[in-house]
Amino acid sequence: MHVHETETLSETVAAPKVAIRSHAEAAAREAAERIATLAGAAISTRGRFSIALSGGDTPGPLYSLLATPAFASRMDWSRIDVFWGDERCVAPDHPESNFRMACARMLDHVPIAPGHVHRIQGEREPHEAAHAYERLLRSYFGAAEGPPERSFDLVLLGMGVDGHTASLFPDTPPVTETRRWVLESHASQPPVIWRVTLTPVVLDAADVVMILVTGASKAERLREALEDPTRSPPLPIQRIRPTHGALAWIVDAAAASWLRRARC
Ligand code: 6PG
């Protein structure tokens, strides 16, 4: 689909909820608290909790927190299914693997069965890995054709300094994909060029999208993402608009330091 340069997000978009915490650790703790609560609610109402993890550096402290007894003991890991929002096209034991990072910080330290950990096969050809993961997601969410009515209970996302999220990089086809749930993606910068990413088709169908952003390096882009809705073309992170669910930002003061509007 050709993205018209004049395309903007000019339609009225409810101001997203932004929680600002003093430091990255406090932001991670806020996210961990909400995840434990969301998991409990989903398991008691639907008998399971599905979460799509983000990669990169930001979520590391969050994953370590979730593995501590204070949080891990609150979560019924036998009813939790873990997925990824994106993966670098590397082996699962590669230093740049998002799967490897999540295992090292969390999954190797909690009682979750291997059958509940659904990694993207980064070692495969990107388009094959993307098709395989889409088949897996379609089977899990029971949607053989078309878009999902409902996808994950929670999608955790980060934001790059260029406004990318998952592996949806500015001015690349996956950003405006309207049919496929998972695509191969060509990153515009290191560490790993080829990626596999979920597209907005499945990300927007989540019950909750939680965007965790910390650090002064993100401040300028965060202001743009939150306070420039008419930006043309929109940043990839601005295109994440839950069809029915909630969108929540959790940021630290350093990342929020350019924001003009007071937030909670
Ligand atoms: C990835 C992530 C990506 C990440 C942003 C922010 O695979 O790199 O999924 O979308 O969230 O690039 O990365 P940092 O947290 O390292 O700044």
C-alpha cells in the first residue's frame, strides 16, 4: 500500500495515558506491577494470559524484576504464554537475540514450561520464520483468515530513537501492512539488519499495549510521538492504535524531559 506523504494522524486521538516515574528502575517496577495485575485478571477471567515481549535493552530490568520472588510468586506461570513482538534474525543463543535476553533475565528463572514459550525462529530464513510465526499466532488466537478480533492480553513495546517500535522501522512496508500479522523486516541500523516483526494488524488487536521508554536519548522523539499528532508521515510508534484495547505509556523522567504537557 502506498503511504501518501500527506498522511497524518489528524483524526482525534484520545490523549494516551502517560505515567512518568523518577528513574528507569521505578518505571520498570510500575510496569511489573501492572503486568502481574493484568496476568491475574486474565487468568481468572479467561484461564490464560498471553504476553508479547519487546526486545532491546529497556525491558531488561523489568524482566529481572518479574523473575524476583516478589513478582514471580504472584503469577501463575502454568497459565502464561510468552511470545515476542519481534526478533533479530540470529540464532537463539546469539548475544543479540531478544529470546536469549528474555531467558537470561526472566524465563530461565521462573517455573514456565517450554511449551508456553513461543519464540520467533530467528535462525530460519526471515520470510520463512515470519510465515511460521504467523501460522502459530493464527492457531493460538483461532483466526485462520483475516485480522484477529482480539490478540494478546498484553503487548509490551519499546521505542527506538527514530520512533520505531518492534521492528517496524520508518518508511518500511511492515509499518503500513494491513493484511499479514508477521513480516520480515529490514532494519535501518545495527545491531542486526534482518528482523522478523509483528505488524500493527496483530499488535493493535491486543487488550493492552504498554510502551516502556526510558533514558534521555529518547526525550526528543518521545515529545514528537506524544505531542505531534499531525506529524507526516506518522512515526511507526504513532501508528500503534489499539482497535479496542488500552494504550499505556510508562516512561522515566529523563525520557519525559522534553514533554510540554503535564502528565500523571
Ligand atoms: C528490538 C526491539 C526494539 C526496541 C527498540 C528500543 O528488537 O530492538 O524490540 O523495538 O524496543 O529498538 O530499544 P532499546 O530498549 O534498546 O532502546
